[in-house]
Amino acid sequence: VECEMPEKEELWDRLLRESLRRTAREPCTILIIGDQGAGKKAIWSRLHNKRLNVAQCAPLHYAFVDVQMDEVDADDVTRVNLWAMKGGFSDSELLSHAINADTIARSCIILVVDLSQPRSIHDTIARWSKILSEHTKKVFAELGPEASKKLCARQESAYMHYTEPKPVEEGSEPQPTPIPAEDDLDMPLPDGVLRVNLGVPFIVVCNKSDQMEALERTNAMQDLQWDVIQQDLRRFCIEHGGSLIYTSVPNGNNCALLWDYLVHSLHLQNTPFTHVASVLQKDGVFVPAGWDTDGKVSVLLDAEAAAKAKKLLLAGAPGKEKRSGGEPIVVAVEEQEFLKKQKEDLERVLSSSAVPRERRTDVQKRDEAKAAVAALPSDGGAVPSKEAAEADVTSPGGTKKQPSEEALVNFFQSLLHRPNTTPLKKDRASDAKAAQVRKDAEKSLELLRTTPAKPS
């Protein structure tokens, strides 16, 4: 009996160590970034299989998904950390929580682009490219030159050794996709390829592809313009060693493909990746990293057609795009530009309709005074009494004014000199209105005093 106990303890210890070795896999990280309204929450919900509450969405949201590595062994799982960052320039410092020196080796970045705003795509990818480049440089500085070189070499190897998936014949088992070696570089990179090496798999997801047809129906976009946008996006992905996928969450377009490609890029499973590249269907584009070349991109549009399409794209006025329901998409104009336009409109109206003060007749001046009285609020002041209307008011020239003019003078004087009976707590709007009424009264009173009266 004494000899059996150590054997049982050794057996359980061995089983426990094997179980820990199978389950203790290094977690992976998926970071989702993009501008406000691009559809990051929808992509997040699709990957996480759970709707993200917009009201409780923090600047950086986190969740995780456990991916089973082996179809047979249910305990062999890898945890995938999902990070979704809210759009905005000030949120760039939040990247370090998701992509840092400890997680960059097992990470993937998704840049979500809004296809319903096609004229802002170029600025969006350029801005986020700068943010990501600056952040990865900080991470590389923490890692050191040797570790950083390995990460960049791994991306170069994955790009150069891309092979088109072969169709699986019936009865044969698919072969798993081999993991590229870090130092397996047989040939140099072509010019322009991986000019910006982020050290991680990079995927550009063009969301809301279902809006493309709606924009064409409203004549906001044409096929030629969509082609030049695809051409620019593919060249951008070649420079960054990234992939391009057009998705639509409401229609489910390419959503399953996106997940399969993420699993393939992070090597979460030993299953082969069987999806081939697709560039013919304009709302279902899929270009994996390593497939595209500058020659393939040039086939889409020649230089002359691309220049014409870009000119049409830039000439389109912002704010004319409409959603599928016909509701126009409002694009905010810059504040200073808006104010400048309003100033020019006001000056044009005033210059065309204004009459010089010295050229105004007495009738016009009296009409202005009466209009000022009519514009007063009903509770703006006391109504002149009969005695005040019949009072003997004399102008500076010594002439006696008519009773109607005397009533106006007394009324304006009562407005100017009446005691302040308004409550202590007033809003700014009422104060401004009362001040304007007082100014109008002063002007009208001065007008009546300086205008010579008609002989009685």
C-alpha cells in the first residue's frame, strides 16, 4: 500500500501538468479603431456575438472570446481580447492599453472605414496611419531593436509567402496553412510594399457596403468613383502590408469571412483558410495581405481614368450623400467658414436694401418710430395716459408738436425713466430683449425731438 500512493500522486500530477500545458496558451488581442459613426460597435457585436450598449460605451471597451484550438479537445482554447476604441483624436493615447510591449507579438489591428462617407475615406486612413505609426514606434522602442526586427520580419515573410488557397477535392483532407518563419526571407520586398511596417497583422474593414447602391441611386456616387476609392485603399494596404475587406453587418456581407481571416492571421486554429481574393464584386471586395500587387491595382483604372475619377470625387459637394432610407447625411461645415458665409450674405442684403439715414423722409422716420412701438412686448411698459397724450410738449426749436407725436414722446420717456420692476432672477434672453427695446426707444425719442413738426 505504501508503494501505491506515490504512483497515484505522480499520475495525477502528470495529468494536471499536461492539462495546464494545453490550456495555458498566450492570449491574443484584436483592436478595433476608426472614426465616429464608422460602425465599430456593429463589427464588435458581430465578433463578440453580443450587442454593445451605446449608452454605456466607454472610450475604450473590452471583452474577450475563447476560441477552441482543437475540434476534439474542448479544453484547448485560446483567449482573444477584444478592444474597441471610440473615435476621436484625443483617444490615441488609449492604444497602449491594448497594444503594448507585452501584447504586440500576438495582436491584430482592424481599421473600420465608413463607406457611406466616401469623400472622407482618404483623410481617415491617412490620419489613423499616422496615429498607428507613432504608437508602434513607441512600442518598438520599449521592445528593443532585436525584438522589433523580428516582428517586422515576420510580417514581411507572411506577405511575401502568401499562396492562393487551392480548392479541396472531395475525399481529401485540407492541409493546414503553414506558419511563416520569422527569418524566412528569400527575396527582397518590391518597391512600395510594407513601406509602413506596424509589426502586426493589419486589416482595413470598409463597413456599410450596403450604402453603395443607395448613393448611386441618388447620383451622389458613380462606378468610376467607387473604382478609384478601391484603388486607393488597395495601394494603402500594399504600403502597410494589410488586408482589405468590404463588410455590411445588417446584410451579413463578409462578416463570417472577417472572423475566419482573423483566426487565420492570428493562427488560432490549425484549419486551412480557403477563401480566395475577390475584387470584381464592388460591395464584396476581399484582398488578403500578400495577394495584391501594383500591377493588379493598375488594371482596375488607368492613370487617365483615375485622375478623372478623383476630380469628380473631389468636386462632389459634401453633405449630398444619402442613406438607404432617403434621409440625407448632414456633414458639418467648419465654424469659421460658416460664419464668414453668413457675414457675406448679411452684407449683401444690407447693401441692396438699406437706405442712407440722411436720405430718409420724415414719413419714413415716423414710420420707424411707430414700428418700434408696435414691436414692443405687450407687458413692456406702461401705456401713456390721456393727460400725457394731451400734455404740452415742446421741441428744442420751440415748436409745438401734434397730439399724436406728444403721446409718442411721453410713451418713450416713460419707458426710459420708469422704475425697474422686473424680478431679480431673469434669464439672459429677456435682459437682452429689454436692453434692445430701451435702445430703440431712445432712438425713436431722439428722432421725434429732432424732426420738425408740421404747422398746425
